Amino acid sequence: MGILSKIKKWLPKRKPPEYKNNIPKEKETIRKIFGIYCHSHHGTEGDKLCPKCNGLLATVFTKMNRCQYGITKPICERCEHPCFGETATKDFREIMSSSNRKMFLRHPIMTVRHKLASIGFDYMKMQQQKRADDKAKAKSKKAESKKKK
């Protein structure tokens, strides 16, 4: 028994990565963004939204609960398979993009967390693409080496 195996006994075991359910945080962020957008564009006050924004918000929340990704879902802004429908997705992305500046001024920490989640998702997609490219290169090299033999 080597010294390394003795040391490993005393070290804490590495836990597998845990998936966090970020849906409640994302819902709160979206609710605040919708409030800011509706107050500035439709003249509502307090926690009330106009009927159009309220309907779109209800649609977004319903679809988030039924998301095909479950708790591992990306943020809705970056999702490749939006589940709201074409017009609702267009309206949703318009609201999200037009409220960025005001959201940062009113809720800076929430905005930074949302942007970090967005960057994390972009990084994950980049790593997945890199792995897929590496597999494709390895497969083509293997095929070429078999042809040469």
C-alpha cells in the first residue's frame, strides 16, 4: 500500500455535480422584467400588468413548468427550442431585450446573476460543440488510418 492510497483515505470524496432548480429564480427575474416593461410602455402601476403582458407572462410560466429540459433547462432567452410559439417568443424576446438597462438600474444583483447564467449557458454550448468537433476529427482520423492499412 503506497503513501498516495493512504492519503486518499483521509481526503473527502468528490461528490457528483448537483443540478440546481433555477426555475423559481428565473421566474422571479422574468416577473420583474415584465413589470418594468409594462410600467414603462403601458403605463401600469404597482404589481399590476396590462392584460397583454399578463397573458404573455402566464403563458411563459406555464411553458416553463412544462419545459422539456426539466430543472436542467437553460434560461429561456438562450433556449434553442423555445416553447412559447412564434409570436409569443418574439414578444418575450423583445420585452427581455428592451428592459435590460432599466432592470440593471433597479435590480443590479438580479441582473448580474441572470447574465452570469447566460454566459454559463454559452460556455456550456461552446464546450459541447468542441467535444463534438473533437469526436468528428478522431473518427475521421481513425477512418483514414484504416484506409491506409
